[in-house]
Amino acid sequence: MRFHRFVTVLFYTLLFSGGIWFYQTNQPFQNRVNLTATQAQQAVTNLGRRLTGQKTTHQAAKATHNDINGADSGQWTTNQATIYLDMQNETLQTAMKEAILTWNATGCFTFKIVNQKSQANLIATTMDKTDDQAAGLTDMAVNTTTGYFIRGHVYLNTTYLLNPAYGYTHERIVNTAEHELGHAIGLSHTGQISVMQPAGSNYSIQPADVAAVQKLYQTAAKQ
């Protein structure tokens, strides 16, 4: 009886240890577990708020994308663009600068910060909107003949990003900024582990995102 109990305990100990090892050594699995945990935590929080009569929060307010001309995609003529930061809030301005530096560090695309709006291809600014669940928004004007971007605006939504009730850490705010800059580069949403995943702002720039930008602008260079 004691031996059987010992074997049972040993089995579950090894199983638990193996699970921890797999989690720590498998990044995609780790990312998915973290995402599920975040969603579960939000669901429990909302349930508690409902039971106590409090207003529920949006589940991981989405960073969405909108094109002025209704185009699904576009790109610049080269893998670089100038950007002007029209942001008074220090938290969001810092996050946008970090997002720009992170994209620049990949080497696949370069954003150059300029001091005059007239010099900029892109304007990064803020909005205060409660009529949707967008933590960020990107509006790009596209030349319908060539498919190239003409200009654009990147918005960070203060309604969600600066409200503690929505749980946006500095890291998630930076991820949101990276996501919107990804749209400004020409990337679309994806359901994979990617900075371009549309909900939650859980991921920073991934190797797959860098590869997607490289492919996009290698194609542009051949045209």
C-alpha cells in the first residue's frame, strides 16, 4: 500500500516537473498559457464586478486598424518613414518612443522622428474615444493606383491605456504602440503569436513580424 502511494506521488511529481520544464522551454506554449491566464483573470474580474454591481471592463481592449481609403493593405516606397510625435501625455509619448526604437532595432524598418509636422509622413497622437474597444487606431491614406502610402496617423487611446481599470501596464502600452506602427508599416492582423494579434496587446515584435516586413519590402524593391 505504501509502495503504491509512493509510486503515485512519484508519478505526479515527475508529471508536474515535466510540465514546468515544457512551459519554460517552449516559448509558443508559454505565450499561449500566459494569454489564456490573462483572459481568465479578466473574466473572473468581470464576474466579480457583476456580482457587486460594478461596471465591467472591456476584455483586453483591442488595438484595431482602419484605412482612410478602405484599402486592406499598403506600404511605403522604401522601408523607412518620418514620424512626428504630437503627444502631450508623458506616459504615452515615452511608450511611442520605445516602440519606435524597438522597430528600428529590428533593422527591417526605420522610423525617423522629426521636429516639424510638415516634415512627417506619419503623425503619432492620442484620442479619447469610448465608442469602441480600440486601444489604438491607425489611419493610412493610400494611393489607389500604386498601392503606396501617402501619409498616415497613429492614435493611442487614452480612454483605455491610461485607465487603471483596464490593466494596461507600461509593457502592454508599448506593445499597443508597436502594433499600430506595424499597421503604419503595412502589416495586417494575424491570429498567430505576433505583435499584430488584434486583441490584448500581449505581444511585442516577434521574429515572424520582422520576416513579414522584410518580405513586404523585398517585394517593393523588386517592383
